[in-house]
Amino acid sequence: MKKFKKTIKTVIPLMLSALILVSGSISASADAPYKTYTVDGYGSVTETQTAYLPYQTITKIGEEPLVGPTDFTLLDDGYLYILDSGNARVVVSDMDNEPVMTFGEGILKGPRGIYVTKDHTTYVADRDAGKIFVFDKEGELKAEYGRPKEAMYGETLDFLPLKIVVNDAGTMYVICESNTNGMVEISPVEGGTFLGYFGTNATNANIWTIIWRAILTDAQRAKMQSNIPATPDNMAIDEKGVIYTITRGEGLDTLKRLNIAGVNMMEISEYPEVPAAVASGNHDNVFVATQTGFIYEYNNEGELLFMFGGSDDGKQRIGLSTKVEAIQVGPDDKLYVLDSDKAQIQVYEPTEFTAYLHNALYLFSKGRYEQSKEPLSELLKMNNLFTYANMAMGKALYKEEDYEGALHYARLAKDTEGYSDSFWEIRNVWLKHHLTAVVIILVLLATAIKVLKVLHKKKGILKKPEEMLKKLNEVKLIKELKYVFYFMRHPIDGCYGIKREGRVSALSANILLAIAIVFYIINRYFCGFLTKTVKEGSYDVISDIGMILIALLLVVGCNYLMCTINDGEGRLKHIYASLIYSFGPYIVLTPFIFALSHAVSNNEIFFVSFGSLVMWVWIAVLVFISVREINNYTVKETFKIIFLTIFTILIVCLLAFIIYVLWSQVFDFIESVFGEVVYRIGS
């Protein structure tokens, strides 16, 4: 009893401490009702530090609520121009969220997009009115632009403006509903001059669509779905006049950064599914907000830095949205996100982690690599696995000719280009210092071999090693293992030796299989960085071996079954041995490919790829010949058996999956019944 009381006295304080810690962690994480993600060098989405925290929510301007807002613009001086579409007006507030003025009443009908220049000239895209309205800084209407009259615009096209941006020259770029030609480019001269279409999206025709359209009749083609380019959903313009567009359903072309010729200069690594708005940042970065409330931040090369936010589930939590319409970036790097359903603007504040990243982005983009190392170092102290920080640090060190350091960080970031460049320089330095020594060593080795051959010929100094080697070669198992070299060069005779002469055994085949598995594991996890396909430090050897053995069992078993049904002459032992020996090129060439992978940069990686291609083609030829020779088939029959084997493997895998699903349901049912019985007995 005393021991029990003593235990209680010890446990209760520990439990209370744990509860305090848990409650503390909950309150700390409650500041952000979402997680922040990034993409690592392997293309995997991983969680990282919180990049932005919810700062405030703007639901009213002064005391007036917004009604169905669809767009807004935030100026550097803190003025906020909100398109209060439900009231068909523009609402202006100052940096303290106090109302300054409203305008557009009685003029606007169904406004959808707004853009405000630095001198407070306001452009409003009014879909229902079919016009672009321009207001001065006092809110007075000073110009309006309707449907372009030029024939180049299109005789049957309506003018239904949805979004608008304006460059420093006053040229307007307008997204119009149902206009698939691109953005409408309008000059303000002569009351509005149509300059043409800008940034037209490409069509998604694939080779099969082209072939079908070529062979179908006109009537059949008319019934097919039209292959027309998609209309951009939204756009933004930065201080340099570069235009960004977003378009749903375009995959990696969802976000585009268009130069003056309308050519995309950005290739993103990850794309949002339902993009709704885009905004350029202050540090050569760009933000995309999805309709469901997720926010993506990219650098100027399209690499995803952060993804955060989310959809509100009805609990009205700050930081979560229902239907996003627009996003803007403040001069202090705060993000402003307009939610039309909630009629509010969510404001996000960057964390210290993000501030360091933005500082590094700015310095690096300006070529100040030495200065960028300081914020990058702070970033890596907070998260040493943050891919972009490692990559940028590697590039900064490369610019300083610290190639060893650059190689280290490029490896951490899985930056193959940076790794290759650094390795190239390191290799050049090594060759400059050691090439002479290497040549001398090779010459000495060649000379030593020549001298040994001459001495052996005259005095027989290698007689005993030769005798030992000869005895070793007479061992049956050694002969069977060496037969793989003969099989690779003479597969037809090699199959005859397996089938008729008993030149191999199950033991030798198993040893070769074990060697092949060992080589596969070594090459998979320890090959050169540029050819590696698995994560650093990630090992799953048991699963790899299991997959190889299961695949081997399926291939041998299904092939033997098909050969037996189709009058094949091969026994199971012969099929198994010939298949293993057909992988002789893998056993012979993999060590050389492995060594080469550690010595090449991206400029010479072709030799590794070509060597692998030769190896697998060689294996495929040997497998084909072994199936034909072991079973005494014709070429046509061999193709048939290989096809039937592949088909049988697929059927077996499908049956295994079905059985697995059924048994899972049976076990779930038994578990639920058992739980119900235990519950009823207990009650």
C-alpha cells in the first residue's frame, strides 16, 4: 500500500506537468490553424516552419460592411481600393482602415476587376456594362473604353471584361470572359486603340487527337469537343511591367511569367489545382491563391517556397477562407487575401523564418552572394533541411569558388545542376595536381606487368600461382559460375549447355542471383549522386529484396505455366537457370556503371545512361533467346509466350489485390463483431 501511494505521488505531478506542456503547445500552435509545406529536392511535399501567421481580418471599412467584394488593390502608401461589387462601387480606406471615399455609384453595373496606379488613377473592369471605366484620384470618371471596333478583335466576340492591369505607359491588359485569344491589349490613345492579343494560352492537342481529327469526317469532327485554348483566370503586373497570369487546368503552365513578347519565362515545380488570384512580391517572388484558400509562394524561377492556408470548415477561424478572389502584397510583406463569400480580407504576417528567406532572395537576385550567406545561415539554423536555403547557399559558395562547400550544400538540396558544376571544378583541380602522378603510376604498373611476363617466361616465377588458379578453375561450382561469361557471348550454345549438358546447377544460379541482388542494393543506395533516385539516408533493403524475389517468382512461375500449356520443352530448373544467366550483363557491367557514376558530371552522364541502355538491351536479347532455345520455339511462338507470360502476371497481381481487399473486409468485420460482443458483455 505504501508503494502504491508513493507511486501515485510520483505519477500525478508528472501527469500535471505533461498536461501543462500539451496545453502550452496547443495554445502556441493555435496561432496558425494550418500547416506550412514546401517541396524538397526530391519533389516531395514536406512540412516546414510556419511561414505566415494570421495577423488580422478586415470585415468593415469604418462601420460599413462589404457586400460581395470581387477585387482590390493595395498601394504602397497604405491606401486600399476595394471593389465593393454588391454595391457597385469602389471603397477606399487608409492604412488605419478608416474610410476615405467611395465612388462609382450610378456608373458601375457589374464590376469584377480593379487596378489602381501609383497616382491613384483607378481602372475598373465592368462585365455587365461591357466597359473599362477610368476614375481620377478624386473618384471622378475621366474615361471609358468599350468593345474594340477593330476587325482584328473578332466580329462575333463580346467585350466582357473581368480583370485588368495597366503598365506605366497606360496600356491596359484585360481578361475578358469567353475570349480564348488571350488578354486584350488596349492603348489609351485616340479613345482606346486595340493593339492585339497578349499571352495566349496553348491548346492541349495530343498526338492521338491530331490523328483522330485527320481521319474523321467533317461531321464527326464537328461533334468532337473543340480544342481551344483556355482563358486566363486572373493576372498581376510587377514594377518592371512583367505580367503574371494564372489559368486553371494548365498543369505546370498554370502560372506564367510573360515577357514583352508574351513568352513564358517561368516553369513552376508544383501547381495549384484551382488558382483564383496572383500577385508579385517584393523580393522577386510571386504568390498564387487558390479559390479554396491555399496560398503558394514561388521564387522567380518557379520553385515552390511555401504552401499554406486552407478552406474554412464553418468554424470561422482566422486565416482560413471560403472563396478567394484576390491577393495583394503590402510594402511590409504582409499578405492581403480577399474572401468574397465572407466579404472580408484576411491579413497574414511573415514570420522571422520567412523574413530571413526574403532577405536572402533579394540579396541573391542582386548578385550580392557574400551578403546573402548571413540570412541563409540563419535560415539553416532554424531548418537545416530547407531545400531552397541549401541550394542558395551552395550557389553563393560556388560564386566564391568554395567548390567543396558548394558541393556539400548542393547535395543536401538535391541540386543536380549545382552539384555537377561544383564537381566539375573539383575534378579539374584534382586533375591539375595529380594527373602527372596518375600517368606515372599507370606507366609503372604497365612496366611491372611486362617485366613479370618476361621473367615468368624465362624463369617461371608465377608457376605456383598459375597451378593454384588452374586447380581452382577445375572446381565444379567455379566452372558453373564462370559459365555466365560464355552464356553472354554464345546464348544459343549456352542454352544448349544448360538444357542438355548440365553445365549449371540450381546452386550456381542462386549464387548469381545473390550477387545480382547485392549489386542492385549497392548501386541503388551508393551510386553517384547524379544518378541516385532514392533519398539520402533512406534504406529499405528488405523490401527491395522481397520485391526482386516476388518478381522473379512471378516471372518464372507464369512463364513455366505458359510454356507447359503451349508444348514447351523446358523444365522449371532450365527456365529458372536460363533466366538468371540471362542477367549476366547486369552482374558484369553494373560495377563499371557504378564506378563511372561517381566520376561524371552532367556533361558526361550520357555514358552512364548509354551503358545502362546497352546492358538492358543485352539482357532483353538474352531472355528472348533463352525462352526460345530452352522450349524449342519459333520466333513467332516466343513472342506469343512472352506476351502470355506478361498477361498472366497481370492477372495474378489483380487476383492477389482482390483477395487482399476481400480478406481485409473480412478481418474488419470480425474485428467489429468482436468489439461489439466485448462491449455488450462489459455493459
